[in-house]
Amino acid sequence: MGCLDGKVAIVTGAAQGIGAVYAQALASEGAQVVVSDIDDTAVTVSAIQADDGTAMGCSTDVTDEAQVIALVRETVAAFGGVDILVNNAAIFASLALKPFEAISEAEWDAVMNVNVKGLFVCSKAVVPEMRNRGGGKIINISSGTVVNGAAMLLHYVTSKSAVLGFTRSLARELGGDNIAVNALSPGLTSSEGVQDNPAYAQQMMDAVAAQRCFTREQQPQDLIGGLVFLASPASDFMTGQNLLIDGGHYMY
């Protein structure tokens, strides 16, 4: 028996990387998982099914309200409702480190649209279904960069700071509906996208690891415990909070 048996979860940005790990972790705890992404979700869905989990894929642009509404409609049709939303879709790993003057307006808007507007659109679409179920869990993915105001990523850090404000405000609005809204903030994680970005050379990864209490690279699997906790009944009386998981890099 898993702690999420009978629950239905949507994970955005789950075709690969950390999002795929999130989706697989929820499925391993018994949730029926909808794997959402603009990219092909077949690999993640197949991995869940190969582990005797239940999953389906859905191609979705989280900035497009019509597509998100269709995502929720397909989820309800397939599994009967929505209990958990993991707002993971974001632009990060593809970004080049650059001074803020070098960030174009188009790049700024793209980051804000996915990283902030996407949360709003997805949360707005699932809340009615969560109300129908008597409650739910919304987990927004922020970032450890917010704690120290990392340089050379102004648009990303700004967007992830907005995630925390969004989380706290939405938690106030949805408490009466028994819907918990919390944030999970990973440290710099050795995901597929980060590994493929020359901006995050091994030297930088080693430097970050050396500043942690646990002096090693952070792996996507390090986030599973926190994610499952926020999705499960164990966190039912917790809302509006930010859970930072970074091996003790930052403390606040």
C-alpha cells in the first residue's frame, strides 16, 4: 500500500529530468499520474507502467489556458478527478548565465510566462475539481536561488521568487476548501538539462557541492521525500510553506 493510493496527480514538465522523477515517485506511492509536457511524454509514461504504475501522457503548453483546461478534462475523464497538482514546468536548464542588461525582453517574457503564468493557469483549472473531491494538494516548484539572489539569472530568480508569493497568497484563498498550497525549492540539481548546459560546468557543480553540509552533487532523487510528503496526508495541516531541499547549502 502506498501513501497516495486512490489519488490522481498531474505533473507538468514531466517528460524528462526532475519532472519525470516526480511523476515516477508519485506513481510508486500509488497515485494515478498524468504526465504533462510540451515534449513527448512516452518515455516517462512507459517507465511508470513498467514499474506497475498507472499513468497517461498529455501534450500541454501550461501558458495556454485552453490546453490546460483540456488537460484537466482528460484527467477527470480518465481517472475521475484531480487530487494533486505539481507545478513543475519551467524554463531553467536551457538558460545561459548573463548580466541582466543582456537579457532580451522576449527571453524575460518567455521565462515569466512559463514559470509564473503557468502556475496561475494550471492552478485555476484544477481547483474546481479539487473542491469537488473535498480538498487537494498544489505543489509549486520554486528554487534555492531565491534565498541568495543568484546573479546572472535575474529573470529566473525573479520568477521563482514570484512562486513563493503566489504560494502564500493562494494558500490563504484555498484554506477553506481544504486545499493545501506549498512550495518545494530544490538546490542546484544534476538533472539531464543541467548536465547538457555548458554554463553548469563540473567546476561550478563541485563548487556548489563544497558549500553544502552534505558535500556532494544534488540528484533528482534527493527531492522525492519532500515531494511525496507535500503530496501525502502527512502534510495535511501544512500550507503556505516553502520546503528547501539543497543538502544544507542555504539555511533560513
